Amino acid sequence: MRKLPEAYTKKSFSVPPTATSATQHSDNERSAHQRKINQIHESAIKHVQGKAQYVDDLPNTVNTLHVATGKATHANAKIVSLNLEKVWQAEGVVDVIVQGDIPGSADVSPVFSGDVLLAGQTTQFVGQPIFAVAATSYTAAQKAVRLAEIEYEQQTPLLRIQEALAQQDFVLPTQSFHRGDVIKTINEAKFSLSGELTIRGQEHFYLEGQISLAQPTEDGGIHVISSSQHPTEVQKLVASVLGVPIHKVQAEVRRMGGGFGGKESQAATLACMAAVFAQRLQQPIKYRMSRQDDMEQTGKRHDFWNQYTTAFTAQGEILAADIKLAGMCGCTADLSDGIVDRAMFHADNAYYLPQARITGYRCRTDTVSNTAFRGFGGPQGMLSTEAMLDDIARAVNLDPLDIRKQNVYRKDKDETPYGQKIEESVLLPLIEQLENTSQYRQRREEIHEFNRNNRWQKRGLALTPVKFGISFTSKHLNQAGALIHVYTDGSIHLNHGGTEMGQGLYTKIKQVVAKEFGVDSDRIMVSAARTDKVPNTSPTAASAGTDLNGMAAIDAVNKIKQNLFTFAEHYYKVERERIFIHDDIVHVGDQVFAFAEFIKLAYMQRVSLSANGFYRTPKIGFDRSTGKGRPFYYFANGAACSEVIVDTMTGEYKITRVDILHDVGESINPAVDIGQIEGGFIQGMGWLTTEELLWDSQGKLMSNSPANYKIPTVGDLPEDFNVNLYQAKNHEQNVYSSKAVGEPPLMLAISVWCALRDACASVADYKISPPLAAPATTEAVYHCMQAASQYQQSQTAQSGQRT
Amino acid sequence: MLTLNVNGQVVTIEASSDVSLLWVLREHLGLTGTKYGCGAGMCGACTVHIDGVANFACQIMAADAANTTITTIEGLSEDGTHPLQLAWIEEQTPQCGYCQSGQIMRAAALIADNPKPTREEIIDGMSANICRCGSYPRIVRAIERAVKEDHHG
């Protein structure tokens, strides 16, 4: 066995082959710089040794009990009788609760109301928890819940978006914003078209399922360790269900085994359930969902049914668009208001719509309440517009890329339908750079040639952009806090309100603190998010984790530096300008001190070595009543060019090549950022290709395990996959000119869907855009191919009749 | 009573006959590097070696693993220096990290069986393990790196 090289223990690494750097230094300087900025994930060594602890890995105390829930078998049904006698008698069962046993509020909604911890008189969806059991083992709890005798009075469940629209059954009021007289323009235009698209949802399938561990504290409170993106909400809701003040609850999150939005609001219900038992029984309670429970009981990405009508010129320039976006929210609002808002804010994607009316419906259905998922409605808002751009291209018989380039935001065509200006010129140059590096034009010619000569296989190509707004659209969430302590040996403890779910947030904030301090990052210890360290935090979501927490951490560092420098200024009688910290050395005029030495000195002179930092995003604000404003601090941009090959007889396909160029501003950590881009793309590709959520006619989820819900595996990787960073700084003041990266790359996968449709369109000689479902499963591609083929046959028949 | 050979140690535990190896490893032996992902042998988070072959620990009754040699991520190397573990760090493969023990164990069995796998063989061999973060490009590269470096080193 080989020794762990020095490099690993020092945590500085060579650059992975994919990483590109935005800097212009000499080779030596560059490699040193790259080692620093490509710092490995703070948990990497633990990850590869199985030593990184997730909630379920924490040592169990002997008396820890385990929770399972009894699930509703009917949606929108009255519970006529509930007999739990056999459940109580089951082996290992210690406690059983129903809604009435919840000491405080049974409502665990994140923003509005209606999400109940346990069902009351009526069930909201199939799988909803009706009662819960605490037992001596996980297996005992799972076995016991099956013994309940429940009688229902069934009522017809409402399961489809179209039905909800027809019945005007919404969880929240419809919103819209508009510019110009869209209807008039469309009616008077020479060219117009309409389309619709059903976009299915997506199961998060975080590999670590939902889980919480609650322990009673001596003051009648609870310490809860949760796999959650939002510890503050866990804290708030646990306090609410227990009926205690928030200060009696501490929520802690060290890391998640994936979140992707699924643990933004819905992790809290597990914490609440565990906390209710922990308080009743005064012993530790663990609630880990089985995979099937997780898939049935927690919300997913929203299905959407989108309709669009657009007017355009003979050259394909868009004049107006009327876009209706209807999101399937499920039984309650959860986070759906923001999700449908974000779909609306992204219905323009990267394109200037001179006149636009964008309407968002929040449809209620008797299904599990859908929730945040990477992109938060943005992907669904964008997809139908990208379909619309392809439709226009086919209608005017031009290459879709030409139509996209013609309509993309640019100088003087830079205002979004909601009034925010696009202040930087990134989109067009980025698209053109990718057009060149991916050899789009040359490959388009080759594909035409290939498709002309091959009947059974068709190739498709698409280059699609992404423009994604960065900031929470709920303004108050755009704030963050951090807490930094420097100890007398010079070691630094870092805490902030953000949570680590694999996106590399902790690694990046550690780098930011090291850089801002001027010290080696090995001095810095990152620590679990805890509500008693940094309070009132926002969820780690909206891609804004690094932006918000990084700026808060910088604020905290600067407060401590201020203390240190003020001390040095007076103690050594040196002007402030001549005091600084660089490479772990404190410079005070002509004197130099090792960092630890200087810290010890400062402590002895009674200097505060701890600070909290705070940040609020500037410039933002959106007025819903006028539909105008600036919801986003800035936009992250990107583009992807995907090529596919499809079997015309079966619809089977392969993704042969993907080129991505993505804008993360000046990257804080290119290796982490490129990982996010690769992973986000693959996740988006799953959403639009193989991941098909299926429900039966009564609203029961049929795709409730990995056996019947297929997320991408290594074999689904594009054969040729090239990811590069676009070289540009963020024009807004953000953490070292970087940009957010978490969500935007997911939408790069829209290029795959468009490429599949392009391959099908080739069968109709690109005269129509055949309808393609989302996800574009093999069956869906087959049907799309058939539609194109039938069109072509009808054209041939017609031309035959004419001659 | 059940006697198992895990990571070179013979351990005797009390476990009921219907418990899977996964839970014996995690709850009786405290070897929590092996993860629960789906409980159905379809995600690979629980991958361990049984007599050197990659297996889903959630699909094997602990009793059936008696008289075998079991290796978990904790036993793959003494100090985390298996060529795959080093390559995994070098390629910055893990994101959330949850599936990675299973991925590395799957890869270790693959290269033990086939020390110079082609890219196709790597993809084929790794297909049973899911990573929701999409670290697949780096999993492939890390295996290629480990194979290359181990060969030269």
C-alpha cells in the first residue's frame, strides 16, 4: 500500500484535465494559482474513505426509536374510520400519533398554509401520512404501520392540470405581466403560430433519502439534526408543531447526500415528526424514509402545461409572444408561488420579446405537493420557448440557430418583459464562440448529408442558450450571515448559514475566507450549519449559496481584520496602509509576524477575534402589481450544442456529442464549477429523456422505485462531452467577480430535447416541428418520428395528386 | 449468533436471520461508509466486496455472508491510499459524496478483475451504480487515472 503523498495531506492538487482557468499568469504562477483555486472539496478525503458522516451515520444511542408513517391509499377521500389497535399491539411499537396528538400547530407549510404533518378528516394525496409510529427498530415501525384499518369515503380526485384550469382550481391566484398590445400584434401579423407542450416533473432521487434525528434537550426543547437545505425553517416549524418558542429548538446540518431542491421545504416534515415523538417520549427519535415512501410522500419538480402563440416576421424575428404557463402544484402551495413566478421570469429565456404577455397559473391537484427542484420552474418556463423558437425556424425555413441568434438579447433589444435590462453583452458572443468551437455549421452540413443518405437512422443537432436570473425572487430571502472565530493558535473556525449538499459551497467559502484574510486555507475549519450560530438564515437555494454566504463571510473577515489592524496601528504606531496580511504573514510596517504569533499577541492585548458578518443583495426589487422591476441581481449564461442519433423504426437514440460553454463569471473554483456544469447537465438530460413520472387513474404514483423510474447512469453519458468556462467577470459586485452555478447548467440539457426533435424533423425535411413529449423517452421519440413521417407521406401523396 | 469476516477481522454478532448484510455492517459493526440508497439493489450505494466480487449489501442476508470474506470501503485500504481513492481525489470526483463509497468499491472489483479496462468496459462495469450529482465523467476519468498510475507506479 502506498503512502498518502504530501500533496493530499496539504490538500492542494493539480488541476483536473477539464478545468480551465480564467487567469493570465506565467506557467509557474498559474499552476500555483490553479492549485489554490481548484482546492479539493473540503470533505473529499472523507468521501473516498467512507468517513463523511450523513445523518444516518451518526452513532445511535441505545434508546433511539424509529419512525414510520401509515399512508393514505386514496386521494381526496374522507377518512370514515381509523382503527389503530393492531398497530399499537405490534411488536416494538412504543407510541402512535394522529393529527390530534400534535401539541402545537399541525400545519407545516413553508410559506402559506395547508401542508399538514398528518392528515385530518380528509386525505390530500395517495401516500399522505395519516398516523405515525415510533418503534424500537426501523423494521418494527415499517411492519406496524401496515396493520392499520382505515375506511375511506372515496371522492373523485382531480389529477390533471387541464382539469384544474377548467375548474379554476388554483392553490394561489394567477399572475401575469405584459408589454405592448400582444393580442393585436398577433392578430394583425402576417406570420404567427401556436403550440403547446406538456412537460413532466422529476423525482429528486437524492441518493441520501429524507432523514432527521431529534433529541430532547433539558429545557423542553429539541436539538434536531436534519438533512435539510433550510435549517432555519426546520427550527421554526419544529417550534411551531411543539408549541414552543423558536429559541428552544436548534437545527443542525453538516451535509446532505444530495438535495437538488427536494430538501428545501420538505425536509422539515421529518424533523417535525421526529420532534413530536422526541418531546412526547423524551428520547432520541430517528425518522428515515424508505426510498418508496420518499418517492410517494415528498413533492417533485412541477409538471407544466404550457401554451404559446407568437407573431414573427418572414425572417423569423419575433414580434410578440403570448405565453401561458400552468404548473401542477399538487395539493398545497408549498413553494409553488415562487416556482411559477420563476417559470414566468424565464419564459423569455435568452430572447427579446418586443411584446409579450406571460401568464402563470398555480393549478391545484389531489397529488403530493410539488416543490423546489434545481431550476425552480425556470427550466419548464424555458423549454416551451425553445420549442417555440424551433417552430418559428421550421415555419420560415431557416436554421434554428439563426433564429435563436436573431432573437437573442442584444444592445437596444435588452429589456425583459418584466422590465429588467440585460446589462452585459454575454449571450451572443458566448453563442457564437460555441458555434465555432463546436463546429456547428460544418456538422449541420454533415448531418444533412447523413440524413439524406440514411433511412433508418437520423441525426439531430441543436444549440440552445440559457439565461438564468440569480437572486431569490422573494426579496427578503436575499440575505445571509456568517460567524468566524480566530483561536489563539491561529486556527480559524468558519460558520455560515449555507448548507453543503455536494455543490462545493463549504469549499468555496473556505477559499473565500482564506483569500480575504490572506491566510492558508488549511487554517480554516468549516462547520455544520446551526441555527444557534447563525440565525434566521435563508434556504441554500436559488444558486445563491456562495454569493450570499460568501459575501457575509467576507464581511466577518473584514471585521476581524479591522480589529487586528486597529490594534496594530496603535500598538506599533504604524500607518494603516502599511498593515496587511499576505500568505499567512502579518505585515506591520517593516515588521513581519507569523499569523499565529500575531493572533496570540492580539489576544493578550484584549482584541476581539470573533465576528459575525451579514450581507443583503443590493439593487433588487420587483413590483407584482405592475409586473415590473428587477427581480435578479444578475444573470448567469450558458449554451450547449448537442448531437443525437435516432433509430427511425424504434425511437431508440444515443447522445453522441455535447459541447458546453458556460458563464460562471470569474470562477472561484473551476474544478467545482465544471463539476456542477457536468452534473447539472446530466440531471437535466435525465429530466428530458428517461425520467418519466407515472401515476395511475386514482393518483397513485406508479414510478415509485429505481426499478420503474430511470435516472441517468454512466452509460447515458454523451459519447463526447466537452465542458468549458466562458471567460468573463461578473459585471456586478459579487464574490471576486464570480457568478452562481448551481442551477443554470441543468437547462443546458434542453439542447438534447431540441436535437431529438431536430432529428425527427429531418424526416419531414424540416418543414414541420413534430410534437415531442417531455421527457423524450424512446416511445415519445418514436411517436415524434411517426408524426414527421406521416406528414412527409401526406405531402408526397398530395404532390402525387397534383402531378 | 453470526460470525462474519469483515475487513480482515472475524466478528461475532447477534442479529436476526432476516436482516441484510447492509444493516449488520452499519448498525452492528458501525461501518457506516456503506450506504442505504434504495434497499432494492438498484442504486449501488451499498456496494461491498464478497470474496472480492462487488455485491449489493442490501440484497444479501447477513447469514448468507457467513464463510465469505467481506470488504467494505473502510477496509479497501489501510490509510485511504488505494489507487482509486487517490485518483478519486485527484479528479475531484465526489460532489455530495453519498454514493461514492459504493462507486469506489464497484470500481475496485472491476479493476481487480480486469486491470486494464477499456472505456467501454469501465462504463459497462460501473452501470449498476447511480450518482444523482452526475459525477460520471469524473468517475470514468478517475478509474482511467488509477489504472494508468498503478500500472506505471
